[in-house]
Amino acid sequence: MAEMAKAAVLVAPGKFEIKEFPIPEISDDEMIIEVEGCGVCGTDGHEYKRDPFGICPTVLGHEGSGKIIKMGKNITKDFSGKPVKVGDSIVTCVIPCGECNACKNTPARTNLCEKCGVYGLFPDDDIHLNGYYATHMVIRKGSTFFNVSDMTLDQKMLVEPAAVAIHAVERAKTTGLLRFDTSVLVQGTGPIGLMVIAVLRTLGIENIIAVDGNDNRLEIAKTFGVSKTFNFTKYPSFDAMLAEIKEYTLGLGAEFVFQCTGVAQAGANAWKMVRRGGGLCELGFFMDGGPCSINHHFDICNKEITAVGSWVYSPQDYPNAFSFLKRAKGIGLPVEGLVTHHFPLSQITDALETNVNMLGIKVAVVNDEAK
Ligand SMILES: NC(=O)c1ccc[n+]([C@@H]2O[C@H](COP(=O)([O-])OP(=O)(O)OC[C@H]3O[C@@H](n4cnc5c(N)ncnc54)[C@H](O)[C@@H]3O)[C@@H](O)[C@H]2O)c1
Ligand SMILES: [Zn+2]
Ligand SMILES: [Zn+2]
């Protein structure tokens, strides 16, 4: 009889069931990994609460790592050319379709693939083992993955959010506005905003303002070296806070703003904190947060803002995420401390509740049955 795997299936919003599935036979282009652990993302929180992607039933979990226990004979190397063997630990990136305009014509931008697959965001199918909230996962043909055997589990679980931040900062750099002493404002200091701050610090940008409504998160931003924090809940209005932000930035506003909240009104406010001639990177909306209104005269035209959007990451961002994690540690940033909670797979509901109630920063689900 086939060996069995366990997976936490989100059968309906708010409801997980731990189910057993046989570990399938694999082809020469596939692998089986035994999951080590996986971070909980804001996206998982949204899926858990209301299934906005319409993928229920599903096995979630996309910020994970696993140890290769079976490997098809055609697999010898990871995406960067590093050899892989049974027993090595890997993290996965996107699964590009290989056929759409982005895949064919802009191979370094497969993050824009029209049918991009991501483990942990598939609807359930015959394979079942498609997400990291499980004991095992099937790595299908066409996957991009990296050998991370030299990393700690917390580092491995931070690779994916680090890649989001790396990609956003690379997009921001295309504006030509990020220099050594640029004054940068990061709006939203959840895991993503904090990662952006850490990436900026490893680039030598020291002049960083953080804005959030949560003092605990702003305190963590301080440990990442931001020079000033603003808690928007302490002001009678956004304009009152904006006046202070302007005062702090020589009456001008920030030279560059990263929008990392997922809140539509915050998306509108972000433009107002940018000075004339400045720039903005919008990365806060992996999910639709609804429309918001900006004034094209005051907020864009008159200020001549250079704006970029940032959408997840390409496999090419992963090696940079690895170097970033090492460099961040090297300059004493407590990035690994972002993983504040570790739950066993059997307590998946507690892990998701901790995430949606913002009781931690990065909550992790660990496969405590790993051999
Ligand atoms: N671009 C991408 O590819 C990508 C990838 C992953 C996540 N995201 C998005 O990034 C966003 C942030 O992710 P996260 O995991 O850090 O989420 P999170 O919900 O943990 O953090 C958001 C933070 O924004 C703060 N906030 C809310 N309203 C605010 C306001 N008006 N002003 C300032 N701060 C405010 C919250 O207090 C919270 O700390 C999410 O909305 C997610 O969809 C985007
Ligand atoms: Zn994520
Ligand atoms: Zn494609």
C-alpha cells in the first residue's frame, strides 16, 4: 500500500479538516518533498476567512520548505544550477505556464504569467498534495525551486516574503529615485513592510519613516533601524499626521513611498505623502482591496510622481532574497525574529487565527511529524 500523507484541507471558509491521502507515484520530472514548515501569509488569512480566490476546498501554504524524499531521474539541478539530491531541502517559487506572452517574450518577468501556478493556491485536484500545510507535497513538472539546505527553518520560511520585498525594491530602483540618502516612507509594517524596510537597510538606505496603526509593529520597525515612526491612530485625521510627516521631511514629504497595507484608503493616502518629483511603489494589494480615489491633478500630475507596481516575484529574485537574508543578519537586523509563532500542523486553525487577529508577525506551521 502507498505511504500516506496528511494535509490540512480548507474545506470551507473558517474550517480545516486534516485528511489523509496516498503519496502518489511520480514521473521522471516530479519530486516528493516532506514538508519542514511554512509561514502563514496575509493571503492565507483572507482565504481562510472568505475564500476570495474561490479555490476551496484547497491545501494552502506557499511560504514553505521541504526535504526531497523522492526524485524523478530528469531532475538534477535547481533553478540556479545548483545540484540537488534526495535529502536536500528546497523552497519553491512560481510555476510559469511557459506559453503566455510573459513566459514567451519576457522570461525574466514570469511573475506576470497569465496562468502562473503557485503551490498553496491551487484548488484541490487528484494530486491533493499541492500546498505546504501538509506533511508532504508533490513538486510537479515545470516548477521552479531552489536548494536551501544551508539555511535554518525560519530563514527558509522567510524566503518568499523576502522575495516579495526584493522584487518591490528592484521595481522601485527602476525609477532612479533610490539613492544612498533618499528619505523613504514605508506605509504598513506587517511582515511585508518590515521586509521592505530590511531590504532598504541592506542597500544602505538609512533615512526611513514607518507608518502603521500598531505600536508593537512600529517598535519592531525601530529594531530594523527606522529613524521615525508615525501611528496614524493617534491623530484626529490623516491630514493632521501628514502635516507632521511634512514637518519631519523639510516641509516636502518623503522622496519615495512603499505602500504595503492592503487597505484602500491607505492606498489613496500614500500618494499624498510623496514630495514633488518623488516616487511610489504600490505592492500592498495582492488581493483586491476595492477602489480608492486619488486626485490626478494634486497627487500625480502636479507632483510629477514616478510610480511602479510590484507583483510577487520571479525565480530570478530568489537568489537575491538569499543574499539579502545573509546580509541582513550580517548588519544585525533581527529578520529571523519576524517568525514569532510556531504551530504544529494539527493546530492549523490556531495558526490562522493568530494571523488574522494580528497577534504575531510571521506565524509558522511546522510539520512536527517530519522524520
Ligand atoms: N505585491 C505582492 O505581490 C504582494 C505579495 C504579498 C503580499 N502583498 C500584500 O501586502 C500587504 C501587506 O502584507 P502583510 O503580510 O504585511 O499584511 P498585514 O495585514 O500583516 O500588514 C498590513 C499592515 O498595514 C497596517 N495598516 C492598515 N491600515 C493602515 C493605514 N491606513 N496606514 C498605515 N498602515 C496601515 C496594519 O496595521 C498592518 O500592520 C497585503 O495586503 C498583501 O495583500 C502583496
Ligand atoms: Zn505570501
Ligand atoms: Zn505564462
